[in-house]
Amino acid sequence: MTIGKDIFDKLTEQAKNSPRLRMNFDLRNSADDQSQRMLNAIEPGSPLPIHRHMQSSESVVCLRGHLRELFYNDNGEITEVIDMMPGGECPALNIPIGQWHTVEVLESGTIIIEMKDGAYAPLGPEDVMEKK
């Protein structure tokens, strides 16, 4: 399978029509694949809570569009803002295990690829930070 403009455009259209303003596309070989690999189309205004992953780091690559990855400390204070766009200074990053983070999408049509270890598990309340 090739992954390019056709898939990006279809995924973006689905994200625009989704109440959450985002849509993912599973890149795993099967449901038995114990990794997490997905394209994620995210539109500006999509609600993305500050959260962390305690079982895996997370690799993120911005394939299209523009976003900011925001890192937080345990007090909910922003510690770093990383501007991400294809061809920019930081089109990709690795988020360490346990790092509080979220994204702010700056451009319609933004597509990222996300990769984490292990099977998908929903975030528990201890891994979602309430904004202060």
C-alpha cells in the first residue's frame, strides 16, 4: 500500500466531518499486531486533553500541515513548545514515557503518523490532566 495524497485527503475529509475533528487510519498488519501505528488527521479545534503514556514512548511525524506539540510538567505548566511541520526544523519527535503532552493544530489538513509500543489501551483518569 502506498500512503499519499489520496489517503490524506480522504482522512482529512473524514476528520472534518467527525464531531472530534480527527480521524485515524490503522497501519498495523492485523488486530493481532501488538504495536500502535496510525495516521491521524487532526483539524484545528479538535479537543485533545493533556495526557501521558506510562507504558511507551510515542514517536510522532508531521506528514502534512502544521501543529505544535506542547509538553507540561506535573503542575500543568508548559515546559516546551515544539513547532512541527514537514520540512520545518522539527518534523518529527519522540515523546518520552510519562511526559505530559498535547497538540495544538494550526492548519486544516494536518496529518501525523503516531507510533507507540504495545496494544492500544484507553487512557485512565490518572493519565489525563485537568487544565488548571
